[in-house]
Amino acid sequence: MPRIKQPRNIARARQLRQQMSLPETLLWNLLRRVPAGVVFRRQHPIGSYVADFFCAKAGVCIEIDGQAHDMGDRPERDMERDHALRALGLDVLRIPAADVLKSPADIAEALVRYCKQ
């Protein structure tokens, strides 16, 4: 698994951990307990990006997308980001924030199942 970290992204990841959105916080409260032995990291730097959540063993980046991801040039930037992460051999899952708010436990369970396969 690639271990590509850039110093500025480590600092940015630390900052983002302090500013997590409500859906990210709700999901992290479930994933941090290492469900079914699956380890997740939050706000994890990968290359020039910071993934909302990352499962290193499965090589899965998880992005929680709020409404801002539908505006302006954001869809194109997200597509470029996904392409760059996939070029590193990683899977990228995008989950709408509204889905996390509806049922964080269901999303956490689905992520654990996905990362275990």
C-alpha cells in the first residue's frame, strides 16, 4: 500500500480532524471502535489529498460528500482526485452526507462489510 505523505498535508489532516463535519463525527464514533477488526483512519493524508476516512488494509478511501460537492468546479475536482487515488491502486467510495445523517450505523456496517471482502 502506498505511504505517500507530504508534510503540509499532515498538518492539514490534523487541522481537519479538529473540524470534522457532523456526518463525519457520527461515522467516526462508530468506526473508531475497530468494528469486526477493521481499522479505519480519519482525515488521512495520501499524496496531495486528505481522505475523510481510510482503511489501509483494504486500500479504501471514503469520502463523505456534503452539498458543496455538487457546486461550482467541485464535481470536476472530485473526479480528478478520485482518478489520482485510483491510480495509486486505491478504491474510492463517495457517500452522501445526508445518507450518513439518516443512519450512521447502517453506513458504518456497509463500510465494514466492503472493507472485509
